[in-house]
Amino acid sequence: MMNVYGLILSYALIFLVIGISTSLQSKGILKEEGSRKLIHIGVSNWWIIAMIFFEGENAIWFAMIPPITFIFLNYLSYRLNLLKAMERQEKDSLGTVYFPISLLILVIITYVILGREYAYIGGIGVLIMGYGDGLAAVIGTTYGKHKLPNGKSIEGSLAMFFSSFIVASILLYISSISGFIYYALGVAFIATLIEYFTPHGFDNLTVPLGSSLVYYLLSLI
């Protein structure tokens, strides 16, 4: 039953976040970018539900359902503008589709290759993508006065680094990883570089997958 509860909570969380974001945007409290990033950050917390509820030999099949659902739903929204709070007015990338694709890949790696006890490794990538990239965009757009060569800002990159460091530190501390501060620093630094050099939209693939991979490689060392 835990898997079923996890599935119900997964959809409840995602549609609640989308609903709140849509409401705030319609009332003029959030602008387009703020609405998108609220969803970005909120949906990333789905991984916490996955870590807690999906268990047993059937866990992989339940954990795959939400990402697969939103690969198709987000693509339809991209094409038909179904979820306005989630889409940019200019259709310049498939970023909203890439995010659930990266979730699906990390679910498969976690539950099939590494094992459920290493779910925190996938969590590092997903939550850095949510909070790190999400806050970097918000801070960069609002306070980014010192521009970098690719158009991003020092303020946004610093927000990415510190958010990623905090997220990684919390996950690794909870998972009782020795020397978690050093791992978190390394992951945050590389995640910030990945986000900086990745072309617009593709960071929804490169940041989560790259961050989890960087931690895994550092843990081997």
C-alpha cells in the first residue's frame, strides 16, 4: 500500500503546486518566470515522496509512473499551451519536457542499478535542479546586475552555488555520509559550472544528471 499512497501523494503534490502557481499568476502576484520557477522548485520535492514511499520489488514501476505521465503531459502543454503557468510565451525550448525525462532516468538508475538505499544520489540531482536552478533564475532576473559573457549574472550563479550546496549538504547529512560538507562543496561547484555552460533549456537534463553523476564519482574517490 505504501507504493499506492506514494503515487496518490505524487499527483496531489504536483497538481497542488501547479494550481497554486496558476492562481498566483492569474492574480498578478507572480509573473511568468516566477510562476514557472515556483512549479520548478515545488515539483522537485516529488523525489522526497519517492524516497519515502516507493519500496519493495514493485517500487520501480510505481516510481516511473509520475515522470512518464508528465513527459507526455508537459509535451502536450508545450504544444497546446495547456498549463499557462508552466510555459514561456516564446516556445524556445523543451525544458519542461526535459525535466521529467531526467527524473525518469534517475528513477531507473536509483531503483534498478544502484538500489533504493542510494536514492539520495538521485535526490541530489533533482533537488539541485529544483532549488539551485530555480532560485538562480529568480535571483538572476530580479537582482542580476553584474552580467557574465553568456548573459547570465554573477548574482544568479552565486544563488545556484549556495542553493546547491545547502541542498546537497542536507541530503548527505540526513543520509549519514561522512565528510558531507566536502562532497557538497564539490557537487555545488560543478553543478554551477554545468548550469552556466549549458544552453538554455537543456540544463533540465544536464544539471540533475550531471550533479548526481559528480557526487557518485566523488564518492568512489
